[in-house]
Amino acid sequence: MLENDVHTLRQAYADARDETDPFEKFNRAQGMGAVRDPYPDLAAMRAQGAVHKLNLAALMGDVHLTADNLMAASEIYTVLSYDAVFEVLRDGARFSSAGYQKSMGVVMGHTILGMDGEEHLRHRSLLSRAFTPRAIERWESELVRPIVNEYVDRLAARGHADLVRELTFPFPVRVVAAMMGLPEADHARFHRLAVELISVAVDWEGGIRAARELRALFAPVVAARRRTARDDLISVLAHAELDGMHLSDEAIYAFLCLLAPAGAETTYRSSSNLLFGLLTHPDQFDAVRRDSSLVPQTIEEGLRWEPPLLGILRTASADTELAGVAIPAGAPVSVNLGGANRDPSRWSEPDRFDVFREQKPHLAFAIGPHVCLGMHLARMETRVLLQTLFERLPNLRLDPDAKDVHITGLIFRSPRELPVRFDPARPIAM
């Protein structure tokens, strides 16, 4: 059952404490390399019931799964079916997001992640000004396409590459940093700090230090944009206004601290998972490469089949009931997006990657008041990535000499590598 994966993760978490590379430390803490496939256990649990009460203290001892945990909880309710997950996420009154303030709020500040009700609506309305369709269209042409092509240029003539290390891992953080308007010289440091920030459960002092350094990185840029707006995201946030309300510097810092890992980690993992699905199903890969109209549904199938983040948390606001299970007020509720996206009552053969299946809304970006603010940006980045690979790397395929390439992890999931071969091509002049 799932308990086995959690105990494996507990050991991985302990091993991560001594890791010096912040990226590897974070991956280990998420179960990458330790937990290969949690879906059979999730399916077995879901078949027994949509909601399960787990003794978190017995499972984890004094170790917490992630900084997103409600630290003091001894029991947690895990939600696995599509309908039950949908119900939790849609009902912000019964199932609050405020618990995040006890965990990620310590390093990020007061973000929309931990807000409910009217406060959340006001701040989300202001922040959404940075993600308009017009802005995303401009970012596609001015940032995403040039950045993706720059990385492809570096490998196009070679005929082989690791698409994770050389493309899907570095490009999203370059996009996010450029969107913010951060100096290019700070991009690598920004990426490292973003990962150290969300590794706070593994390295508390490191997470606090990363939060402090990120604010120091943002502060002069925010101050400059307050004085003179430019064509970047921080300028939009610095001058956004709704019914006389403006975002404070602290509110902007908090959102940027939230966007940094969200924009980098989840996009890199979701695009890597999709490429793994396509490369391991070459007939589907060829069909999508031949027919560009299949790209949107292919992206959605990748998100359904292997979302980058399996679970998010809510807290029961009052005594309530979900799928026949009583949940007391204050109890943490772990919403398993991966389990919901593979519910056989909604999708036939849900474990199968199939870009041709009937399209139904999935929950990879959540739903309800906290639906992912950057989901259209993430979809655009993945679309550009696919189109560029189709156009520029002929005969792209998984390296036949690669050994046991697979997706791994219990919380954040992605392949560690994607070794590929292709027909060498000339770099293009940008």
C-alpha cells in the first residue's frame, strides 16, 4: 500500500539532508530515485474508498513529507477519487488553503496560496493582470521561442542530447526570470534560491536564507519599477490597482517567491513527463509530429497522465463529511491530483498514455478558486517546446542504448534524464 512508498520517502528525505546540491537535495526529498510508481498503490486505496484517514505520525515519525505539510498534524485525510478531489477544491469555504501559511508562508510570506475568501479574490484579481492573453502572446514571441531555440541551437548539430539536463530543466526558469525583468546575470542564482526556498523542510536554515536573499534580489528591481515601469511582470505588479488597492512591496515579494519555484519546477517536470510519454510511444509521437492539430490534446493528456505535482493540501474549516467519511475541523486534507486524474470511473484505462482518448477536464492545475494562475503560460511553454522539437530535431527518438529511463517521485514527479538521438541539423540564426 501507499505506506510502503511513504516509508521509502522517509529514508529518501533523511538521505537528502546531507546532500550539498540544492537541486538533488530537493529531488531526493520528493522521492525521486526512491519511489518509481505510486499509482498501483493509489489505485488500490481508491478502490477501497475515495477518502482515507492516515496516521501521519506513525508513517513519518518526526520527519515531514514536505514543507507544504501542516507541521503539527498527527492524522491526515487523503482524497483519491476525481469526484471527491473536485468537491474539496471547489469548496473553499469547507476546505481552507490557509494552512499553507504555517508552512510555505514562513519563507514566502503571505501569498495567495494561503489566502481564502475575499482577501484571496482581491489579491488574485490584481496578480492576474500579469497573465493576460495579450501578455502571454507577447512572452511567447519575445521570450519563450527565442529561449527554447537558444537551447536547441546548442545541441542541434550533435545528434544526441539529454533533453532534461539540456532543455526542459533550464529553459522555464530562464523564462520566469526574464518575465520578471531580473538581470540575466542573476538567473542562475535565482534558480538555485528558488529551489532552496522550497527545500525548507529538508534544510530550514537554508530555506530561510534563500527567502532573505530572494527578497534582496527582488527589492531593487521592484523599487526601480515603482519609479519607472518597463515591459515586464514586476512593472505590472508594481502599478496594478483595483478599487484603490495596490500591492505592497511585501505582497509583490511574496508572489515572486511563489512564482519562482512554481514557474520553474512544475513546467520543467510536466514538459519532461509529456516528452517521456511521447518518446516511449513512438506511434503517437509520429502522429502528433505529423498533425499539429493534435498538440493541444496531447498536452492535456500528458498533464492528466503524469501531473508534475501529485498532491496539494487543504484544511477542514469545520466538522464535515466527504464521500461518507467524517473529517473533523482543523484536519489536514491531502488532495491527490494524480489519483484523481487516473480515476477509472472517469477515464477508461487511466494508466495508459493515449493522446487520442476522449478529452475530459483533468485536475493537474487544480480547480476552483485556487486554480493555477499560470496554467495558460505553462501550456504555451509546452506547446512551443513541442513545436520547436518537431521542427528542428528530425527523427527525434529515445536513445536505444539508454538504460531504464523512467518517471520517478512520490510528490513531484519527472524523469531524471531523457537521452535522445536525432538527425543532426544546423543551428538557426535568431
